[in-house]
Amino acid sequence: AALVEIYLAESHRFRAGDDHGPRAAEHYRRAAQLFGDNGERWNLSWVRCDWAALSYERGQLAQALALIAEAEKLSRELGSEPGEVLDHELLAKLSAVRAMSYLRPASATADEQDAGWAHAAAALRHACAFQVRPGSHPDEYTQEFYADIRAKVQRLFEAAAPARRAQAEQVVIDGWLGLWPEQPGPASEYAAELLGPPPPTAEELSGPRKTRYADRIVPIVD
């Protein structure tokens, strides 16, 4: 029943017209209620993520941030349980929506903007980590997912006020300090890579399970 509610939510969410937004939100709410009642915590986290994205799209930023906080808390609790790992795909999506929610208002304070860029950096880190999720290796899906997250962050940079662009880039670069393995010199020499680390190459996707990309990213995950 919860899955049907999700399909109904998306059938409204991706149709034109403002009247579909409230109906999509109601179906997401019902799905979340059903998953919660049934103890489906992982699915509940994902529903809250999609519901948060819808809330952002409708300009309901406070609701989006509240849903993200609930979803991330539950996701991290699940990831810390014995035998479980963090869902970096989910955390990347949550971080991206959170970044957009902080940066969207024209009235955002300097602290809110810095928080938004810090979450943009987190979205990139989690998207990279998802490339080498435990028991697997980069593939076409993880590559496409990373490209989507990177594109979202790049659009945020493009929309940033010129006076804030340098500070925004510095916050994202700082999010990688001590993590990105190749820092040969001053930040200016590798800033472009840190603002949007490249995905695995086609050769790495078709190569052995333990790729050079994995060698670089696994320490970040650890």
C-alpha cells in the first residue's frame, strides 16, 4: 500500500499545474505513515527524502529542511547498526536538497549561505562514496548519479552572487580538507577538482573490481 502511495505521489508530482503539488504531498504523507507503522525505516527515510524534494520545489523550505533532518537522523541510525553501512546515495540526495534549501532565499544570511555550501560539499563527498559502496564498484548507475549531484552543485555556483562566489568555493574546498588524496600544492592548483571531483573513467567501469578510482575514494569513505 505504501508503494502504491509513492507511485500516486509521483504521478502528481511530475505533472504540470500547481494543484498537483498538494495531492503529491498527501500521498507522500500517507506512504510515510504506512512505512512508519510497519517499521520500514529505510523506506521511510527515502520517502521523507522525496517528500522534502517536493517541498523544496513548492517553496516550502522550512518543511523541506525538517523532513531532511528526520530522514538523515534515521539513515545515520540505521547505518551505525551492526552489519549495516551508511546509505551514501540517500545522504547525497539529502545534502543536495538541504544545500538548495539554504541557498534559495534571497534573504539568506551569510551563515545560512555558508551552511548551504557546506552541505553542497557533503553532497559531493557522499556521491563519491556511493561510487565504491561496500561489496560493489563504480558502474553506469553510480556514475550517472554522481553526474546529477555534481550538476546540481554546479548550478548552485552559477546562481551564486558574484560577490559570494569566491567564499562559496572556499567553503566547498574546505569540505574536502584532509580527505581528497591528491593535494600536490596550494589550493589554487587543485580547486577545480575539489569543486567537482571527476567520476570514474569508462576504462575503470569496465576494469577490475578494485580500480584506481576506488583506491582514491575508499579512504574518504573510511
